[in-house]
Amino acid sequence: QMQTTLAFVKPKACEHGLISEILTPFEQAKLKVVGARVLTPSEVHAKEHYEAHIDKEFYQDLITHTMSGPIFVFALHGDNAVELARKLVGETDSAEAAKGTIRGDLFEKYKEGSYKPIADDKNLRMLNNFVHCSDTVENAEREIRIWFPKGVDYKSR
């Protein structure tokens, strides 16, 4: 089933120049980038994006982190894109993500050095887990409308 999903490279990962390292596995899995932009999210965008977490204790930290710098947001189109992208990304906690997933491999590669203070703190790891990825078809559609209000053109790709 052909689907379109949304992902974004989080601020800390953008700061460390990891955009291409995060994007490459999606493209290697035959997911086509059908929309992309770089921006520093506004509070309105961040809150709309993460509205499902409004009652969680980490909500405000999530909003603050998302607005802390530029993100690379992109829409991906392909066969079972939502499920495939989630499998590629791995567990939310990068330290628990399997080898061969984006989060798992990046955590292993960068858990020392400037990422070490984040790697050593589970709360920080959950916020700074390199990449966001839509978890359902419905959320993908909603998130694409937030970040690409004019839509994405997957038919001409």
C-alpha cells in the first residue's frame, strides 16, 4: 500500500551535521523524498505537532527542545511508508534501539564526545533521539498538513 509519512531530523542532530546520515537509510529502503524544508519551528508548530503529548510531564521540554534550533523536516512516499520508516528509525530511547536502526546506530556512534551528556541521561536521550517519525497513517497525514500546508506532490516523483 503506497503511503506518505513524515519525519524530521531534530535540532541537536542538525547541529551535529547528521542530516544526510539520517536521510540515507530511508532512500536506500526505496522511500522517496517528496517534500523537504529546513526551519526553526515556532511554538505554534511545535505544540500542534506534539498535541498528543500535552498531558505528559515531558511535554514542555519536548516543545522547548523542538524550537531550540533548525530541523530538517521531510515527507517520504513509498510502499507501507509509515511502518517501514518506523522500523528504520528504531525505539524511541536510542540506547534501546537495535543495531541496524537509525537511532541505534547513531547512538552507538555518537554516545561519546559532545553527545555523552545526552547519552548518559534517559530524559535527555528521549528528547534528543536524532529523528522524529510518524507512528500511524493518521498522524502522518496530520503532521504533513502541519509542516507542508500546501501539501506534497508525490505523483510527479
